[in-house]
Amino acid sequence: MKVILITGGSSGIGASTALECAARGMGVILTYHRNPEGAEQVVSQITAAGGNAIAIPLDVSATDSFPAFKTRLEALLLEWKRADFDVLINNAGFGLFNPIETVTAEQFDSLFNVHLKGPFFLTQALLPLLAKGSQIVNITSATTRVATAGVAPYAAFKGALEVLTRYMAKEFGPRNIRANAISPGAIRTQLGGGLNEAFEALLSSQTALDRVGEPEDVALAIAGLISDDNRWVNAQSIEVAGGYQT
């Protein structure tokens, strides 16, 4: 059984990815920070369908907690008779809409810690547990390509994560570990407070397929990417955006 770890798996893209991967027979370990109820709901859906899933807490901004998290993960893997796992999906995140002139240092640091520093050091901490031939998927954003007023720090750190993805692919290549980024466009989630009717209409008009994406649209792309069908895809940033501002 392939085992995956998804950070931020209690809602949105993370939850949909957990459900989709479990439906394909994968064991799912998902993390949550402020939404234990959502995480348990995802686990319940998976186990009710006969799948394997566990939810555990993790604050990806708290890098000093990663050694203890690794120890707990090792114990959970042993329950599945594994000493390692197969896919790390760095998905946890949050949105903040502020023009550059009003962003505070605290807000900047918070975004940096969650979207770049956290994935960097979590991957570093868990690298010994990644099986040979495993995969890393970093969730970035179409805002790295299309400048969207009000999300400069978020987009900047997601852009850095895209660069980091290529370096992961290069440095982990000798262990046959692949690293790719999935870059969603406008998706109907609660990131940044969600979409109101007017904002959704605007985003739909800027998308070639004339709608915003659903979390399931991205989940399908992630599940397909980590399948053996895409074993030769590496060091790529794949936009899943329906033709956003094409």
C-alpha cells in the first residue's frame, strides 16, 4: 500500500486530495492545525469507505516541533507495518489579501513561515522517512505567474517554493525521489476568506473554462501526478487553473 502524508488535510484541496488518494487505495496521513473536526470528518469518510487514514496535528510554522512530529510519524507508520512513506504533499497554507503598502512585518513573517520555511524544514526533517523512489508535491499558486493585487508576499513565497521544488528534484535525484509543484488557479476554498458572488464572477470571467475550480479538480491532478503513469515527470510546476487569464 502506498502511503501519503498531506499537510493541511482538514479542508479544501488537502481534504479532497486525501479522499481521492484513499479512493485509489493509498493509505493517508493528514495533518491539521486549527480544524480537528474537519480532519476527523475526512478520516471518517475514508474509513467508512474501507480505506486507511489517520489525522495528526501539525503547525507547519513551528519548525522546532518537527523532530517530535517525525517521531510520532514513525510510530504511526509502524502500525501500518512500514518504516517509511511514499509521498509528501506540502499543502498547508493560508491566504492574506493586503496591498504591499499595508503588509506588516508580522504578516510577512507568518506567510513566510507557513509557505516556504515550513515546507523546507519539514521536508528536511522527514527526508529520512521518504522511501527510495518516493515523491514530493509542493502546492504553489497561479499567482506566481499572474500578478494579483493584494497577495504579493503570498505569491512571492509560492514562487520561491517553485524554485525550491526544482532544487529538491536535483538534490534528491540520487535517491530516485521526484519533486514537482502543482499550481492551482482560482479554487473554491476558504483560503483567504473564500469567494463571494462578485469575486467568483470576476475570476470566472478571467478563466478560459468560465468557472472557478473546485478542490476536486486539483485533487485529481495531484492523484494523477503521483501515480506510476507520471513516473517520468520531475522538477516541474504544473498549473491546474482551467486557463486562468490565458
